[in-house]
Amino acid sequence: MRRRISLATGVALTATLAATLTTTLTGTASASGATPRAERTQHVEYFTGPDGHPRHTTVPASPTPPRSLLPSAAGDGAVTPVVESGPVGSKLDVVFIGDGYTGDQQGDFHADVRTKWDKMSAVEPYASYKGLFNVWAVDAVSQDSGVSGDPVQEVKKNTALSSGFFCDGIERLLCVDTGKVESYAAKAPAADLVVVLSNSTKYGGAGYNDVVSKVGYDGVATASSDNAKSDQVAIHETGHSLGKLADEYQYDEYGTYTGAEPWETNISKLTAEEQTAQRQKWYRWIGRTSPDGGTVGAFEGGGYYPKGLYRPTDNSIMRTLGHEFNLPGREAMIAGFYRHAKPLSSTSGTSGKVGRAERVTVRLATAGTTVRWYVDGREVFSALGRTTVIPRSLGVPADGRPHTLKAVAVDHTDAVLDPALRERLTGSLSWQVVR
């Protein structure tokens, strides 16, 4: 569910500030029997190396600052549009926030955002759905350049978001103060996904992905700005935050899974034969060639368990970085895109009214989306596929009576097989044609 945030809500690299806050007891009871204090913690995911499976750990939760931080320096909190595909509310808004960039380095941060987004949006299904995204850069001016823990643990930097490697003693775990992230994200026009770019060449990142954020966006990811493979961390984390996908890797110590059927779409207790017979999970995709290599089936091992759970393919990006989303994963990502964005948008007639001689222009989600036009409920077949029309040329009469112009768009992607999701791939806009 999208929430408008006071000053604006914006873009960020991939993942979720929706981290679960759990409560653990620390300290010991005093002689008077005082209750130990409670310490909030957050679950985070991190990667030990570009080719390794992720790991999970728990770190202390960041304190929650006031909703609005006062600027720490000139330009602090400034918002720059990087990609504007359509009106806020009709697009998925990604907010990038920089950390470890001084006031003189904000230009470098903007360049890093463009580079990182270019890499992320080159991966499917992002590549086919670039038209669904707005991207914003929010400046966070740091006193020091760089981040703590780079290159060694003893290095300490004073930065706006307190980015640091060696979080919880783990070198590649790049943590941030999520409370401050929330305050900076609130400055963008809208935020559905937040990514923190930390000014570093060192490999690392983190995903705060456990639950949907109470502040309205799907997640927060951290990544080093100038490491060639850090964008893969962000993409994997969006698999959790946008696609609601489970991890498809396993740890031997987890043994055999004996719990209930998982809710995530990409892991199951059911074999391929059982899924097909029961019409469950990814049964529609079984037997099809998947972009991550191989054929969709049911491969044992996933959701951290080596036994008792199955994944759709041998090795997708939800298992190992550097791979693509498998077919069920792509479908889940598209579902995530359409939770926030619409297949059709327009800036024409913002009041819902247009003139008879006025140009009306719409933007479509993908190259595979078609648009049809209707006047008073009757289709104008000659206008099929046009993204710009003039009501007069569609036959709207000049009789002074009210008339309705309507555009209906359908995304015909073959990456979606679920009928329920297909219903969300249709959108419409209407205008009252006035004199």
C-alpha cells in the first residue's frame, strides 16, 4: 500500500526498510530485581562474496529519529529526478540515497545513481518494464568522504546515514541507520523502494527485507557505489521486497523441512508431479525453458533447507548472484511492479477534463502493451495503438453536450500465466470532453 510522505517520497537502490524488529532481553537483573532492558533488533541479509550464497544475521535496530531531519549542510536533503516516466501514483518510485558523499561530491552521487540504475534496469524483468519506474536521488551530505570499515575495520567515518562495513563484526555486511534513511526517503515525492548507495569500491551490501515497511515502501537495500557487482545485491534484495520471493539456497545444518507449505511462490513442499496434480505453486511453468538456465521443475533444496523444500530451477538469482530470475520469479516481480504502478498513465487533463481540440497523450507500461480508445463507450477502431489522440478527430461532436473519452491499455506479456495477475495488467483512464 502506497503512502504519501510530507515533503516527497523517492528512489533507492533495492531492498527493504521493512526489516522485522524483534525484541531480545539484554543485561542481567539487578540485586533489586529490576527487569532487564529490552533491545530491539533487525534481521538483515548479506553476501560474503560476489559468487557466494547469502547469509543472515541480527543487528541492533537503529533509533528512530524525528520524521524530518534538519539539513546538516547546504543542499542536504535536496531531491533530483533521475528518471521521470509518469505521474507519481501511477509509477513505481525508486529512491536512491547517498552516504559518504560530501557536499562537493553530490554530483558524483548522481552519476553513481544513473550508473547503478542502468545496470539494475538492464536485468529482466526490469528491462521490459522501464516505463513503470520513476527514479529519484536524495542528497545526504556527509562530513567525511567514504564509509566506516573501508578498507579495514579500524577506519571510522562521520557520514549522514552512518554506513559501515564490519557490521556485527561481518566484513561484507554494510549496515546503515535505518531511522535516518526513513527521514531522507520522506523528502522524495514518493517511495516504493529505497536503495542506499554508500560511497565505496569495496564489495558489500545488505537487505532489510523481512516485512513490508510501516512507512509505506517495500524495502531498503544497501550497496557500495563503485563495486561492479554490488548491483547484483540490490537486484536480489528486490526479489524479496518487490517479488516477495524466498531465498532458494540452503544450509546443511538446517536439515529437513517439516513445517507447513510456505507462502512464498518460489518454494514448496510439493514435487513437480504433486504441483501439477494439485494445480499449485508454479505448476503452470513446469517443463518450460527458464532464462536462468535449464527447465522449470522441482529441485530439492531451498528456503535454507537442503531437504523437504523444492525450488523451481537449479540456480536463479534468488540462489546465487549473477544469475537471472527464473520464470516463476519473473512473474512474481511483475506482480510486484503492478502493486505500485499502472499499465497506463497520462499527464493530460489533470483535472479529468480535456478540450475537444486538445491533444491527449498516454504512456504505456511496455512495448507489448496495447491501447484502445472509446468515445461514449463505443470503440474508435481507427485509433487502436495510438498514444496521442485529439477528441475531435475521434468523432466527438461539437454539440455542447458532455462526452466521455476513455483509453484502455492491456499488457500482453507472455511472462505472466496467472489469470488473477493478468487482470491487473489492464488499466484505463477517462476524461470528460468539454468545450
